[in-house]
Amino acid sequence: MTDTPYSQRLQGLRVVVAGGGGAIGAPIALACAAQGARVVIADISEKYAQETVDAITAAGGEAHAVHIDVGDLGSIAAGIDEAKAALGGIDALVNSTGVSGSANTLEVTEEHWDRIHTINLKGAFFLIQAAARVMAEQGTGGAIVTITSTNAERGVLGHVPYGGTKGALRQMVFGLAADLAEHNIRVNNVGPGMMATTMRNDGESTERTHVPRKVLRRRLPTGADVAKMVTYLLSDDGEYVTATNLYVDGGALSGLF
């Protein structure tokens, strides 16, 4: 543990939160800023990105909005360049982008499959690559966290393509961490369980109230719960942690029920 006060744990850290306008990304961005980070909110939705920026600046923090579509490699490159220019460099990336979508195996279309894999897996890799190139060039190390899901560990009815992408990200963290270790860049995943707030996807998020019996903490995780884990991994407190999948699921993966 460091002696740095919690409120200053990320002081001056230049953080890009991709998907920072979303139900998970926004709380992460807010938590980073509250702990002293300078933040870029990179999102496909200018509206949601600006809402997060406004919340951070209203609290006295620094934040910038950048448009990024992780389904488009050109947009990823342009967005990372813009984020680098806004912050003067990049020390950390949080990838909170992603889409879901329910369809039975017998009904999954090629379009459904391709959209989920393009955004959740291909886009995630090339976003990480672009940010890691900036960090490697700076020569000062860095930290990368991708938001995955407990679906990486178990099957869920009607979500084979989505679960497949999360499982792939679970595996990919090991190779990424190994490749980037020589540049002192740490790579980790944080996988929430079923969230109290749904993914926004192309619309507004909604609240869930039913808590499955398998959740030992007897409540669903919030974006703030996920943010606590992410900020730990970005901070010096987490400097020895890399190539790890951490789950914020209230014990749901324990299999006790």
C-alpha cells in the first residue's frame, strides 16, 4: 500500500475511458476524476460522453469528450490521437465498450454474430493496441483494464456470441500482459456480474430489481462497485497485479447455489 490519500490516488494520471458515457464507464470515469486523474471520455455517443464530462467538471475535475467508434479502426486511431493531444499523453486505458444482444443459437444471424464480435473483441484488441503504442512510445509504463463479464466463465441462455467474446477477452489478457510487460504496461480484466443497471447499447439503461439466489452479497453490483476495482488496478496500489481476471459479482461464480 502507498501512503497517498485515497482521494489523490490517481493524481495527474492521464486516463482514457472508452465507453465512458455508459452505465459502467461513466461511474469509472467519475471515480478516476475524483481520485485526481485527468480523463478523456471516449464514446460513440456524444450526448452520453458530454454528460459524463459535465458531471466531472461540475465536481471540479478535468475531462474531455472524444468521439470513438470501436467498430471502426479509423475511428479508434483518430480517437486515441485526439485523446493523446487533449491530455498530453496516455497513462491508462479503461475499455468499457461493448454490446450484447439475446438470440437463441438456432436464431443467431451472421449480422448479429459479426456486430458483437467486431465491437467486443476486434475493437477491444485494436483499441488496446493503439493506446499501448502511445504508452510504449512514452517509455513510462501504463495500465490497461478491460471490462469483461462473468459470462466469460459460464454459459448464459441466448447469449452465445456475447459470452464467446467475453471468454476470448478473458484469455487474451494473458498474451497482452506478456507482450506488453517489457514496456512496463500492466493489463487486467474486471468482470462484473449481472449489473443493477443494464447496458445502454443503443438506448437508455434500465434498473434491475430481482437478485438471484446465487449472489451471496444479496444485491446486484453497481457501476461504483466496478469503479473501485478499476481505480485500484490503475493506481500504484495495484502495480504488482497484471494478467489477471478479477470478478465483481458478489460471489455469484462460487457455485454455492
